[in-house]
Amino acid sequence: MVISIESTLIGAAVAVTLLAVVVLYRVVRGPTVQDRIIAVNVLGTSTVVIIAFVAAALDKPFFLDIAIVYALLNFLLSIAAAKLTIDRGEVL
């Protein structure tokens, strides 16, 4: 039985998606604001990885452009959330 590279990449994307669903627990439950921010950042990074896997599996290189833009937005969100927590005095 031969497994193609496309099915392997799609399988990896599904695995990362399942792990991202597990991280949603940390976004909802916390316990601190910093835990939630890190969990949202992990979800964003997982999304970028999923998009990259799908781009490689489907041979659609323009999906990588979308992944790069999403990674930049994820980074800016992390910076903004960190600044907000510092300004509110919620840093432990």
C-alpha cells in the first residue's frame, strides 16, 4: 500500500486541527489572562501551519501568501494583547 504525499499532508493538517481544538480549552478556561493570550497565539500559529499543509497538498502556492499575512496578523495581535495587559496592570 502506497501513501501519497498529498494524503500525508492532509492527515498532518487534520492532526494539527485536532490539537488546536484541545488548545481551545485553555482559551476558555484560562486561568489567567496570559494563559489565554498564549493559547490564542498557539491557535493562530496552528492555523498558519494548517494553511501551509493544505497549500502543499493541493499545490496552491498562493495559499502560502495567505498564511504569511495571517502570521503577521497573529504577531500583531500578540503585541497588542501584551500591551493591553501591561496597561491594565494584569501582568503577574
